[in-house]
Amino acid sequence: MSLRARLILSFGSIIIIMLITSGLTIRNLTRMNAEIASIGSTWIPVATSIQSTYALLFSSRGDLSAITTLHDPKEIENYSAHMTGLLRRIGDSKKAFAAALENMPPSDRKQAIMDITAQIEAQSGQFVTMRKDLLAFIRAGKNEEAAQLLASSRGPFLRLADLYEQIVSLSNEGANIAITNASGVSEQSIIFSSGLSLVAVLIGTAVILLLLRVVHRQLGKDPGELDNIARRVAQGDYALDDDTAKRGVYASIIVMVQALKTHIERAQRESLAAQEQSAKATEALRQTEAANIEAQNKSETLRAAAAKLQEVTHVVSTATARLATQIEQSDKGSQETTGRLSEAASAMQQMNATVQEVARNASIASQASTETRAKAENGAEIVKRSLHSIDQVHEASMTLKDDMALLREHTQNINRIMGVISDIADQTNLLALNAAIEAARAGEAGRGFAVVADEVRKLAEKTMASTHDVASAIEAIQSSAAQSMDSVDRAAKQIEEANTYASQSGAALADIVATVESTADQVNAIAAASEQQSAASDEVSGAITQISEMARQTSKAMSEAAEAITNLSAQASNLMQLAEAMNHD
């Protein structure tokens, strides 16, 4: 597999894992937001509106209980107007409850709430009739009948209150389930994000180690050492073998340099031999020319020296033949040297092409590293936005928690007020008993006062009963608020844990970005070293070309020398014929 394919496969795997991590994080955050939004948009409005309706009903019943003791028409109308306002507020709360219930997605719990709501509506009709009849009794001065009517409705009212409590309980259960689902999604997000981040770190480390191993195996040496080797070869230093393991480009360079060194040494030896033979031929020519001049200048001794000339020409002919043979061998050696130098030049060109291919692969690897760094930075930005979303969800949870705490504080204030009302009712009851005792002591004169005291005592008892009912409702509201606050606390803790793990994912992505940058720097260094090695190879190839040209010129000179020797041999033959002719003469 090529280096480019390895880089694309390795960094592609990291990018895919990053995209999967980001996608899962965004998906889980969306689910968490949906669950928390369902709490704020459905369950809490449902619980708040139904609890408000519940409290207003108890307040309305308290007004009915109080109005049964009144005889002043003005006070009766004031209480009636106050009850009308309460009924209007109850209607508004029911509308808010219906709107919140409409926004709730379909579920078995929603259907159960709708069924209970239908029962409440069915039972509320009799209380409307009872309220009208009770006001009619009061306006007619029939307070005793009104009190009996109110007492007879206590059982149905408690059953109606139980239905309201069931809706509150279902709302709290729905909110708790939504919070549990959000917590489950948060835990799942933490597990997936941690696992995928660990896998990304492991794959990134493996990719770096694999790249270093592949590049070192392909080059055989560190890029800096290869650059020094190329410079030494360019300067003429061929002693490169350091008895270490040889592989990749380094092994090819060692083989090429050794072959180049052998060819150059052989060319030098053959050039020296050719120079020696050329010197011998030159000396023979010089001697022949001297002999010819001497023969021309001493024609009177020509006949006497003919025999000697014949011997000289024989020696010259023999030497010329030997010299021609040696020159021919030198010519062949020069041609062979030229051929081997051509092979060395071809090998250098092939090695240069290999180095250029390594440089291109390094450039491609650098580009892939740059793209991977950009995508890793993009993944880090996505995690940053996820952290921002988690912070917003956390702020919303804290706001919800503060609202629930404020609601709990308000209910505690109501409890204190109801405690004061209960104390007043106790004191009123005690005063009514004391008044009844004093009326009994007064006899007939205190009978009217005894009736009033009895009415006050009944009013105090009704007030205490209503206070007890309101206290029960407030306790239910406080319990629901406490459960909601606990659920919000758990959700906030889960969100903080998700924020922590998301921050760790961001840090892991930042480490991957730094690692990719380091890998890109190393690949750029390899590319630069490969370019320098290519330049050095070009210089060595040029030197080999020059040596080949010198060998070619030497071969040409040998050919010219061979031609001169041939001419010299012909002249020697002519001299021998001339000497024989002179001997015959």
C-alpha cells in the first residue's frame, strides 16, 4: 500500500471517529434538551396550574364556610363577590391547565390525566349547584340549612381533592421520568464520548507510529542523514558504508555509490593505460621520424645502414602492431567504461525519480496532515459549541431550581399564614366556650348571647377544618416542589458531568490537532530532505555525464592514435621495402 493510501486511510479513520463523536454528542444533547423542555413546557405548567386550581378550590370552600356564619347582607355580598373572583381565577387556572395538557405529547399518562380531568368536570357540576343553593339559604337567613348543606358536601369535596392530588402525582411522575430519561441520555453520552475519544487517541497514536515506521522503512535513514550523504557524494566522498542495516532509499544510494566508485576507478585505470600507450606510440613515432631524417641526411651511408634500417623497421613494425593491439584494447575498455558510466547515469536518473516520488508522497502527506488538522479543529469547535449548549441547559436547570425554591418559600409563607389562622380559630373557639359558660351563668338574660357564642364556636370549628384542608393541600404542593427540586438537582449534576466529559473530549481533540501538526512538520522535513537529495543526485548525474564525455573523448583519441599507428605501420612497410631494394642495389 502506498504512503498516500496509508495517510488517507489513517486520517480518514480519525476524522470519521470525530464526526461520529460529534454527531452522538449533538444527538444526545438534543434529546436532553427535549426532555428538559418537556419538563418546562408540559409537566411543570400542568402541575402548577392544577395545584393553583386545587388551592383556589380550598380557598373558595373556606369562604363558603365563613359565609354560613354571616347575617349582615353587606358582608354576605362582599364574600359573594370575593368568591366570584376566586371562581374566575379557577377558570383561568383550568384554561392554563388545558393549554399545558394540549401541548403534552400523547402517552398513557396523558390519557390518565384526561380521564381524571373528565371525572373532575363531572363532579364539579354538583358543587356549582351546591354553591348557588348555599348562597340562596344565606340570603334567606337560613344559615343553619346552609351549614348543613356545606357539611354534606364535605365528602364529595374530599373525593374531588383526591382527584386533583392524583393529577399532581401523575405530573410529578412525568417530570421525574423526563429527568430520569435526560440523566440516562447524559450517561449514555458520557460513555460514548469517552469511548470514542479514547479510540481516537489510540488510533492517532497508532497512525503516528505507523507513519514514522513506514517513512523510516522507505528511506532507510533519517532525512537529515540522507541529506548529509547526498552532500558527501556531491563533494566526491564515496566512503559511505557505516556497517549498519541498509534498506529503502539508503540501500539504493549505497549500491549506486559503490557502482559509481567502481566505474570511475576502472575508467581512471583505463585512461592511465591509454595515456601510457599513447606516450609509447609518440616516442616510437619520434624515433621513426629521427631515423627517416638521419637516412635522408646520410644518403652516402644508406647502403651500409640498410640492414640496420631493415632491423629498425622490423622493430617498429612489431612495436606498432603491439601498440595497435593495446590501443584497440584501450578503445574497447573506453567504450566499456562509457557504457558502464551510461548505466550509472541511468541508475542515478532512476534513483532521482525515486527521490522525487518520495518528495511528492511527502508533499501529499503534508497536504493530508493539513486537511486533518483543519477537520480536527472543526471537531474541537463543534465540541466547544456542545459545551456552550450544555452550559445553557445547566443555566436553565438552575433557573428552574430557583423557581421551585421560590415556590417552596411561598408555600412556607402560606403555611405560616395558615398557622396564624389556625391559632386565631383556636382562640376564637376558646373565647366562644368561655362566652357560652358566661351565658349559662347569666341564665335567661344570656340566652341570646349563648346563641351567638355557639355560632362563633361553629365558625371557629369550620375555620379549623378548612385550615386543615388547606394545610393538606400546601403539604402536597411542598412535597411536589421538593421532589421537583431533587430531580432538577440530579439533572444539574448529570449536566455538569456531561460538561466535564465534553471538556475532556475537547482536550483530546486539541491533543490530536497538536499531534497532526507535529506529523505535518516531520513530513515537511522529509519533503525538504528529499528535494535536497534530488538536487545532489542531479549533481552526481552531471558529474557522471562529464566523466562519460571524457571517456568518449579518450576513446576517440585512441581511435585517432590507432589510425596513426596504422599509417606508421604502412610507412614502416615502405621503409622495409626500400631497405630491401637498397640491399639489392
